[in-house]
Amino acid sequence: MASRAPAVSADGVMAERDIGADYLVRGHELSLVGYGARSRSTSIWGGRRAPSPVWWTVRVYPAQDVLQEVGRVTIAGARLDVQMGMLWHHLDRMVTLEKSRRTPGSKQCKRILRLAEERLTGEMLEQVVAAVVAAEAARVRRNEIVHQDWLLRGRDAMRSVGELVRITSEDLPAYLEEWDRESRTSKDWQRVPSRSVDVVPAQTLNELREVERELASATNLVSALTYRVASSRETGSPPGYIHPAG
């Protein structure tokens, strides 16, 4: 038989929901807005009860191995941004390295392609264009991971009510913070892509690794071409760099 158990929302609002008698759900409460299916809940604010459709999710993190791969994707993406800035800087020495590195990836790609058309020719032009296309594809996949939302619902997103009642008021803030930062292993992790509000299955570890490897490969390719462009500009070898007139 389902019972009503309290749940604390992100802003401190106490709420109730029909759940199993032995489990407590803690999560965000977003009135009238949510991803996917909505559940019926009763909110308590200033002593008044008002039913509203809400979306529940706990603020825990995915398993440690998933966090590691997401971290690798994030760092690999930053390395690609840095290397793309280096290539831009060596195509146009009037652009400072500080500016080229901090420019968003999409703008880096557009600027490098335009400069390549102006200042490169032959095989070097083809190689740089191919590298930028690879970098842009990797960047898009990186952004999808970094800017998506991670959702966990069901029993894996719950804690025992009996556990909570044993926590003193003095220990409650630390308990709730630990819960917020907890890593949960579950086959039920889902995600909301950055460009939609659809709830879809989360990436697998292999899919996350593939994106990190794609980013690393693009970075290595851009790095090698940066040296070739710089050498061509300064020494004429290999051929391909065209110095601007004047």
C-alpha cells in the first residue's frame, strides 16, 4: 500500500507524493514544467496546499566510472579548443593567442576555414579543411554531453525513510549535502539532450569513450597541422602558405 512521505525540494519546499512506504524521494520541484511524464503532487507553501503537476529527480550524480569519462570528455574538449586557437594564431599572427584560445569553438572553426581559403593552397588547404571538419564534429558531440541534463528516477533515486529519521537536526545539512554529491550506479540513468526536452537513455561508457577518443584524435591532427602551417609560413617548407599582400 502506498503512503505519503515527505520530500525536500531544492528550494527548501516540503512536498508530498505517493511512494512506497519504505522510501523517501528528494528532488527538484518544477511546477507546470518538466521533462517527459509528470506526476501528481501536493505542495506546501506558507501553510497552503495546492495540487500541481511536477517533475521529480534527485540531485545525485552518475556512477564514478561515468563521471571519469565525462571529465575526460570535458578536458579533451578544452584541449581541442586550445589547439584550434593555436592553429588560428599561426594562420593570422595579428590575432593574439589569448584571444584565439578563448573564442568559442564554433567561431574558431568558421574563422580558421575562412583564413585557410585566403592563405593556404593545395594539399595543405585540403588537410586543414578536413581537420576543421573533424574538430567541429567532435566539438558538437562534446557539447551534447557537457550541456545535457542527467536524470535518475525510480528506486535507485531513493533513500530509506528510516535512515532520515535517525539524522539529527545538527547533522541534517551535512547529510543532505552528501546526498546531493552522491554517485549512484544504476541502469536507469537517462538524459535530456541539450537541444530538446525529450528524455532518452544516457550514453554508455563506450559511447563516452568514443567521444573522448574522437576529441583526442582531432586535437592531435590539428596540432600536427599547426606545426606544418607555421613551418610553411616561416620557411616555405612544406609548401602551401600564401603570405598576404603588402
